Amino acid sequence: MKASFYAPLTAALLLAVLFLAGCESVDRFTARHGWTEEKMLAMGWLGGRYIPAKTIYCYHTIGQPECFETIQPAERSRLIGYFDDGIAY
């Protein structure tokens, strides 16, 4: 067969080996140095992520408390707890 046939095959094989070796070296580096998100946050390398809490209002019932994402004005006397960053009930 011609050499032009083997050139793309050789290039593809080399790229596959490089990609697989690259993944392995990243895993070895992480295992050796133990870099985790917690360590990077503690050292100040990463900024913290803000994950807003879901607004919830829970009302007393005969059984389990019922919780809603919005205020239930007619049930104000049954309110047993809420979490809402934006308002005070």
C-alpha cells in the first residue's frame, strides 16, 4: 500500500494516544496534589458560588405541613414557618 494511506492512520493513532495520556496525567496530578474545589476556595483561588435558596412558606394542617412557593393570604393564621430572602411576613 502507498505511504499516503498510512499517514492519516498514523496521525489518528498518535492523537488518540495523546488524548488518552492527557486524561491519565490530569488524574495523576489531581491524585498527587489533591486539588479539590474546597482547597481552591480555602486558598482564595476560586470565588464562591451563590446558589439562591428556594422561597417556601409552610402551613399547619391536620397531617403533614403543607408548603408553597407563594404566600397563601387566606391561611395566614396557619403559617408555621417560611424562608424568603426578599420580604418579612
